[in-house]
Amino acid sequence: MERNFWLLLIILILIPIRSQAVGIITHPNTNIDSLTLNQARSIFSMRTQKWPNGELIKVFVLPETDPLHKQFTKKVLQIFPYKLRRIWDRNIYSGTGDAPTIVDNEGEMVNAISTHPGSIGYANRGNNNVRIIETQ
Amino acid sequence: MFALLKLNKPIHWLLTIVLSQWLISTASAYSFGHLDSIKVHGFASQGYFLSSENNIYGESSKHRGALGLTETGINVSYKPLHNLRLAAQGIYRHAGNVNEDAQLDYALLDWTFLSHNDLRIGVRLGRVKTPFGLYNETRDVAFTRPSITLPSIYFERSRDLLLSSDGLQFYADKGTPIGNLSFQLNAGQLGEELDELQDAVLGQGALGKLENELGYLAKLAYESTSGATRLAFSFDNFDMKYEPGSGDFLDDGNINFQQFLLSAQQHIGPVTFTGEYLRQENIFENFGPFYPKTAPVSESYYIQADYRFNQQFKGYSRYDVLYLNKDDKQPDVLPSGVSPHMTFNKSYMVGLQWTPASQWMLQAEYHRHNGASSLSFADNPNPAAIKQHWSVFALQVSYRF
């Protein structure tokens, strides 16, 4: 009985941690361990365009309707997805900025991140092929 | 119809050089396999309008209304170097009887000559979109507008003054812990389609032509890191000269407009509040005895509230005011052919937006107007037929890629 109690308690504790199931991923060569919330927002808004080492940042995202994209923008960036979309639209329809590259699904995302130096995106924490970058 | 490349001014030579550089770079990008750094985007929208009186974008007051507003465009962007961008956009716009043409919306070379520690400084050469308020830079793209029709401060009659400038833009951005500051300054030659403006300020009977001199436009903006707060101050200065026609009752006068615009937007959860306030100082002088010097001050402002129900649906409502002369709201003396109702506007609007997918948007709106300042002469040639109180039902479908 006591063992079941502890198992249940452990599971209950783990659930809140697991609910932030999505995290930022980058190409291995970027040598980044963590990003602040502001830095993450600035990168995904396409304002910060270079890594500290001078390499160009290449941003990948999933389609706006993808549940993982919605989770990422709301939980990690803490921005509404449509708000981010408007920022990208202002860039691309005035000729003064860029929008991220949209990939179809998480598999393509992981593939893109591992093959493009300087790239950044996001994926499920449970995905074993990626290294999650923490945001503060 | 195609006002693309008239090579009769130095600025058009500059545009041609920028465009040809762009074409050459694109061609070499293709041959060197750099196609993935060329980005293409576009948009298309079609609006339908039904009005109780008066015509907006075509014969909207007739039985079945009018499919009066078509806007479409395609753009290309290429970065041959990390701090150099070439970008161009062509648009086609059909707005009732006011205009129906294709033109180059922007064609620029963007060089960021300093990029260090969250500070970026650069210059854009060629045809550059005008930074003014929250919505002007992308006013023809439905997805970036607050509603189907723009608030009065983005005065349709002054469209060609505000669309873009051929010359250069200096820009600077600084990221700070509390948000991003940006500054833009445009100097250049402005658009030449001033017929609607001329009719409004000099009367429909004026025989000559109004022409633009160099325009200056500047905008200072702040956006918080989450994008929840946006603030901006915009200023511009326009100078126009009148070239009298033969036998004209007007002399070769000049007109000066100076616009001061304050903008603010705040998101609080699912609600967004937006407000902008414009003060425009106008000077009309040297037109001769039939048009004494006058310096009216125009005023316009709006407040809009958006409520986002979920990812797909958003409701919005706006109260909008414009006075061409804030100190004389019911002027006795008007240029010929201008209805007294056209000097002001007070309107309420309510709308619903549906985005079933990120590339598609459908909007429906109802506007109730007291005042006719938003009407065009081209769609409403008879001033006596213009009514003070009128309402509009509008629908718009939009696509983007």
C-alpha cells in the first residue's frame, strides 16, 4: 500500500513538469545552452538575426494550426500565435524583414534542424533525437 | 496603366538600377544553387460592399451591391549577403472608379551596415514603403489591417502621399530588456495620383494639376518583448505645387500638409485595444484672389476593441472620427463640387473575422456613418446626391501565401 502511495505521488509530481512538453532545439554547432525569454522572443520574431558567434540564425516553425506550435508559442514564448504571425506578416509584406521557414511536421523539423547550421526550432521533449535548450 | 518605369526623373533611374541589380543577383543565385534564400509571398483579397446611400468602391448603393475592391500582390525577397536584402513587390488594385492599375509597391536594396549587440542601423534605397502609424506600411494586405476598410486617419484621398517614397530610408532598431525601439526616416518622391486630393481641396472644377515635391516621413516606435504593447509617434511633411491650366482661375499656389500621429495598442488576454490620434496642419497659399490663404487644422482619431474568441474567430468594434477643419466643423465656404457632408465623419463599426486556416480569412462588417469624408469623387460625382447618414455592409475574402 505504501509503495503504491509513493508511486502515485511521484506520478502526480511528474505531471506538471511533463506538461511543458515542448522545448527549443538548435543545430549542435550553435553552442547555446540556454536562452532568456526575451532572447527567444526576439529570435522567433525575426528581430535577432545572428548568433553571438556571428552565424546567421535560421528559424523553423510548424504550421500555425499545429498543436505543438500553439503549445510552443503560448507556453515557451508566452505570445499568442496570431500575434507572432502578424509580426512576420508586417516583415514580409513591406520588404523589410523575413518570416520563418514552415515545415510540415515534427519529423521534418528535427531533420531541418540537424541539417542546417545555425538553425533553431522546437520539438517535443520526449523526442530522443534532439537536445532541448532551456529558456529562463 | 502601368506606371512602373517612367525614366523621366533621376529617382526612376535609381529604381531601374536597383531592380536590375536584383534581377542579376537572382539570376546568379539560380545558377549557384542559392534558390532556398529566395522567398516568394503573395496575397489576394476580394471585397463586397452594400451601402444604403452613397457609393463606396463602386456602385455599392445599387440593389445588389458591388464587388468593388480587389487587391492582390506578389513579392520576392533575396539576401545575397547576410546584411544585404533585395526585395520587390508588385500589386494590382481595383477600387471602384477611383483606380484600377498595377504598380510596383516597393523595390528596394536594404543594407544593414551595423549589426551588433541588439543594435541594427541601415539604409534602404529605392521605392520604400512609408512608415506611418500601426498599419500604413502594409495597408493593402488584408491580413495586416484592423478591418476591411482602414480607419479615417489612413485617408484614402491621400493614398498616393502615403503609399511609398522613391528615395531612401534610414533605419535604426535597438533591442532593450523591456522591448524594441525602432526609428525610420524616409525622404523621397511620392506618388502622382493626386486627382481625388485635388478635387477635395481645390474643387472639381480646377483646371490644372497638383504635383508632389519631396516628402519627408519619420516614425519612432516601441514594442514590448511579448508584442503586447505597441506605441508609435509618426510625423510627415508633404509639399505640393499647383500647375494652373490655361484660363485657370487659380494661380500657381502651394500646399503643405504636416501630420502628427500618436498610436497605441495594448493586448490584455483575449482583448486588444487600439487607438490612434492624428493632427494634420494644412497650409494653402498663393492661389490668387479666388482662393485666399487658409491654414485649417484637421483632426482624426479612432478607438477599436478586438475580442478573440478562439484561434479562428475574432470580433471587433470601432468608433472613428474625422474633421477636415476641427475649428470649423460646418464650413460655409467649400471648393466647388464638394458636398458639406464630406468635411467630417463619425462612424461606428462592428465586425467578425474568421480564419479557418492560416492562409484564409473571411470578414464581415457593418458600418454606420454620420458624414461622408470617406467617399470618393470618382464613385460619387454628384455632390447633391451625397447623403449625410448612411450605412455599409461589407464582406471580404482573403488569401495569402
